Amino acid sequence: MGTKLLVFAIVSVLLAYYIYIPLPEVIGERCKLMVVDACFRSLEHLAELTELIGFKHYMEVMMILTAAESVGPLSDENVTVMDSTFNKVPVRVYEPSSRHPGLRRAVIYMHGGGWCLGSAKMQPYDVLSRKSATELNAVIVSVEYRLAPEHHFPDQFNDVYTVVKYFLQRDVLVQYSVDPDRVAVSGDSAGGNLAAAVAQQIQEDPEVQVEIKIQALIYPALQTIDFETPSYQQNENMPILPKTLMIRFWSEYFSRDKSLLKNMMTNSHTTLESGGLSNFANWSVLLPEKFRKEYKYTLPDRENVDSSVRVPGVFDPRAAPLLVGDEKLKALPQAYIATCEYDVLRDDGAMYATRLKKAGVKVTHEHYEDSFHGALMFITWPTDFAIGQKMMSHYIDWLRKNL
């Protein structure tokens, strides 16, 4: 009996040690976040092991998260849900069941997951889409774009661009009873990246006659030029998105080339040719002082150029929307940008907000001092967080007032 108690005590201590991570006091529900993060880290360790022994690719194991959250297209008394394809790209469409007078709003949504994970079919996105459709009387088109490592840039961008362009046809808008003056693009994390990129590129397409009214970007990933911003440094080991995982996502988006990943990890992936783009992400100028804190800006190292030269698209603005020139920003639609203090991507969103404002674009930058990356995904039991519910409520309220 004594031996069993000793083993139980040792296992309990080791488990507690593994679960515990120091978190800022301002973050709510810290114990729950520690447990959730421990589960994430365990899956990451398993993914690393299976890739090391050559059994499965890292991201194939991480896809367990996506599969576990998948739900079917179930309609209810409030929303009609249907899986479809828009010009051969899979989408899940949510239409409010109640018929209000007049035409409806529409939101084309791109899910997050680092271009490698995630799905429009995941329960948190399903909940968000249902709530958005019901409360806004809006058609929600959630895009099921292709993922890495099977598909690399620009496949993900091309998929979402194809869906947006298809939906903006006047006959399609009529089919869904959508007001052509009230269409938004939106997304979180990698989806925020795709939404921002589509908003930039589609304005120059002569075949598109309907304009996007607003863009809503939730903790978006927007730049590939500098992985040593203050937020990358401050939140290097924060849940749910540590720096190493975010850079792994970026690398996989472009290639399976491990030399690119290695150089990105050391922030030495830029080239002499890409050097001028650093001005578009110079956080010493573009970040508010409260974000810069005591961190010192240095230009990214350009010594290791081989992998970036071989891998196309790393600094393409369709992949990194923050790296687009000022002139292209001026014609963009009104923007909502949500950022979280404890997120490696915080500064990407903050810098984009600054640049858009300087270009004359109306911007609402909502910063959550007590939140972490991915909080919007934690809105369903048993991983529901109050901050996730708050962010969802604020996001829908902004859409209600501006779309």
C-alpha cells in the first residue's frame, strides 16, 4: 500500500510539474489554460516523435485536433447549414432561417490553423458561424481551403480568393438574397492573413464588380520579415501558440524544406533583395510605445540567403499582407483588427492597424490585455473560456454596427 501511495505521489508531482507554466496574473482561468496547454504540448511532442522516426509528418499528427472537433452540417430552427462547393472549392454555408424584410448581410470566413490545421467544420467555427448568421441576419460562407503539408502557398490563398470572387458575382448574391453593399471578409490567425490578402488583391481584379465593404481580422499573421518583434520575444513560450510552432506554420506554408525552417527560427531567412521590405514591418516606428517596451530593434540578419531564395513566395504580399506598399493600402475597406497581449502575433496586427490608419483607412483596433492567441476557439465545452465568449461577442457587435 505504501509503495502504491509513493508511486501515486511521484506521478502526481511530475504531472503537476508538466502542467504548470507561469502565466501573467491578468489572464483569467489560468488553471484551465494550463491544462489545455499541457494537452497541446503533449500532442506536439507526439508529433515531433512520429516525424523523427519517419512514421508521420508532424502536421498529420497535429490534425488530430481538427478531426476531434469536426461536426456535421446540421440545420436547426435558426440556421440552415449546407456543405457545398463554390467553383470547386468546398464551403460550408449558413443561412438564417427567419426571413427579415430586405436583403441580408454576408460574411466570408477563413478559419485559422497556421495554413496546416483547422477546418470550417470544427465545432468552434460552427458555433461562431451559427451565432453570426442568427444575430446579424447574415449568410456566412466558411471556406474549407487546402492545407499544408500537402499544399503550399499560393494554394490556400487561391482557394479563398476563388470563393470570394465567386460569391461576389451579382447572380450569386441574388441567389442568397445578399445585399452587394454589405459583404465582409473575415478570419482568425492564418485565416486573418488570408482575409487581409484577399481584401488587398481583389480590389485590383477587373472582373470583380462588387466591392468588399469591411474586413475583420482576428489576431492575424501578417508578416514574414521579422520573427523578433517584441511580441515574438515576450510571448516566446506562451500558450497556445509558442514562437517555435508559429514559425513552423510559416515554414510549412511555403515548403517542406527544413533549411527554411532553420533559418526562420534564427531570423536569418531574409535576403538583400527583400531588405527594403523591412520598412513595412519596422516595429520601432510602427508599434505604440506600450508594445515596444524595453526591446531594441535590429534589422533581420541577411547572411543565410539560400533557402529563402530557393523557396518562392516567402515575401509575396499575398502571403504576408503587411509587406505591401503604402499605395495599395489606401483603397482598402474599413478594418476591424483584434489583438491579444499574450500572443506572438500581437505586433503583426498592431503594425497593420498603424499602417492602415496612416493610409487613411478607418480602423478599429481592439486590443485584449488579458487574452492569448486562439482564445476565440475556446467557446465550447469543456474548453470554453470567458475571454473567448467576450471576443466573439465584441466581434459580432462590431459587424452589426459596421456591416
